[in-house]
Amino acid sequence: MTATAPGVDVPRLQRRTIRLLATTQILGGVGVAMGVSVGSLLLYHLTGGPGLSGFGQAMSVIGGALVAIPVVRVTNLYGRRPGLALAYATGIVGALVLVAAIVAGSAPLAFVGMFFFGGGTAANLQARYAATDLAEPARRGRQLSMIVWATTVGAVAGPLLMPKADGFIRGVLDAPQYVGPFVVSAIGFLLAGIVLWFLLRPDPLLVARRVADAPEMVKSERGLGAGWRAVRGNGDALLGLTAVALGHLVMVGVMVMTPVHIQDTMEGHAHAGHTGSGWTVEGVVGVIISLHIAGMYAFSPIVGWAADRFGRRAVILSGIVLLIAACATAGTAGDGTPQLAAGLVLLGLGWSCTMVAGSALLTESVDVARRASAQALSDVTMGVAGAVAGALSGVVMDAAGYPILALCAAVTTVPVVVAALRARRR
């Protein structure tokens, strides 16, 4: 059944919203991917080793999680448009602070910048929920996945363009290394925010509330507390939330230390007197991270179709299998770059399954009055999980190495399997 609202062609508005969100995901995806590609390398150089470099990405993930709190308050009061614009504005501030930190050579300032940079990630993640506000239930997984897929263009292009962007901006501004990617990030976030602010009208969330005839109920059901009340005791909602959070934890834990692992491997070959292939560390990192991000986003329409066709739970469990395979492949790659790349692609595919199917399951398991709050709770939980992974990844790698880090990441998938089996028994 097609939803209706007085004075609004809902199907037409949904199609327009999907196109608009896809456009902003490309712009925002460039910004996020640039920061992901160089964030750990920047902190590695500013702090002098891998031990604290993971904390940079952890700060970004924590920032994204905490930004979700004011974003959901704004969203509940005024709709998706101002909420997403606020998140992108926070990302712009973070990118500019990082530029200042690089110029000043200040690690503490870089940590602050990474915290606010997480706003860009928060905006890109929240956009997937905006795609579900007016979606028909039978197509919810596919329409959510289309927004995840749209990030592919910017997210894959970002790391590949990172060395050229860095060189170009440094040449124009006579700036230090790594300034270029964060300047491009700020521009991408700015353009995405402008497009959303002026064109996301009427607001899909506000229209969805009119369709459900629930605006007054929403006013008393704001915040993360309302989200927890909606999820607590709801087996499907808990499974969706757990899948999203732990899938993200595994992905961040392995991905964030992969650039450092590549750098250590290439420097080890150089010190041993092996002749190089002509590739720079940044070049290899850019290719592998681009392949990883392609795994995250490029196949998401297929993942969304599978979630609608075979069920959310089946796709979540498939994602867990892929994440475990990814950890095994990357963790045993050694200095084998093709095997490492294959592991990172599998890592992205596993994340896509848990993210798309988990988000769709959470959304459809919660009533519209508390849906935005439950979605924010999911993103905050995911952010905390990713922050823990980012913070501990450098410590684990420094103490035990990349293979043990991958093994630890694989073990953390167990709670998702348990939640899936419990939900099935219900």
C-alpha cells in the first residue's frame, strides 16, 4: 500500500529524496574517505608510532557518535534537513582544525580535529535512514542500500585521488604533507550541506509523521532514552542494533591499522635492501583502501535486494561469515599485497551486509514515533563500538602485531550470532 499525505505526492517525493541523498553521499563520501585514508598516517607521524595512531580514528568515531545526539534532537524537532546540515557543518570544522594541526605540527590539536571530523561520517550514516522515511516496507532494504551504494563514487575516488590532491594543494598553498586531503574534505562537506539545506524540501521525516498521523506522540518521544525504550525487549530491533555495531567494530578495528601495517611492511623491505616497485606508501594505501571501500558500498544494492528477498537475519549472518573470512585472509597476508587487498574487500562486504540488513531490521521493528531516536541510538552504539576498536587497534598491533589484531576482531562477531539465534527462536 502506498502511503499518502495531504498535498504531497509521496512516491514522487521519495524518488526525489533518493536522488538528492545519492548526490550528497557522493560529495560527503569524498570528504570522509580522504580523512580515513590519511588519518592514521598523520597521527603516526605526529605521535611517532602506531600506539596512539589508532586513537585518531577513535576520536573521529567518538565524535561521529556524540554528534548524533544533537543531530537527533534537531532532527526530531525540525526534520532530517537541518539535522544532516548540522552534522556536515561539524565535519567542516573538524577538517579545518586538522589543517591547522598539520601546519602547527600539533598532535593534541589533531585529535580535536579528528573528533569534529566525525560529523561528516555521522551525516553520511544518518542519510541512509532518511531514505527509509517514506519507503514502502517491501522495498526498504533496497532503497536504504541505494544511499549506501551512492557513497561508492566519492568514497572510492577519495583515496585514489588523495596523493594528487595532497600534491596539488601543497603546491598551491606551500603547505605541509596531508593538508590537501583535509582541504578537499572540507569542500566536499560544504557542498553536501548546501545541497541538503536548500533542496531537501519537503522534509521526508516530517512527511512520514504526517502519513502516520503521529506528530504529537513524537514530541514526547525524543532522545536516546526513547530509542532505548523502543529497542529494549524487542528481539529484532536488538539484533539490528547489535549487527550494525559489531559489524562496524570489526571493520574499524582491522581497517584503521591496515595503512600502518602497509607502511611497516614497505619500510621493512626498504631496510632489508629489497628494491622497491616504484609505489609509495600513500599509493598502496590509496589503492587498498579504495578496494575496501568499494567492498563496503559497491555491492550494497545486491545486499539490499537480498535483505528484502531472503530476510534481514539471513543477510546479517552472511555478513558475519564474510567478516570472519576477511580477518583470516588479511591477518595471514603477511607482505602479500594482493591477499591483503582481498581481505579488505571481504571486510567491506561483511560490513555492508551487517549495516544494510541491520539498519533495515531496526527501522521496521520500531514505531515511527520513536524511529529517529532508535536510529540515533544505533549510530551512537556503533560509534562507541568503532571508537573502542580504533582506540585498542593501535595498542594491540603495537603489542602483538597485525595477525593477532585480526584474530581479536573476528572473535567479537560471536554476540551477533547469539542474538540472531535468539531472535529466530522468538
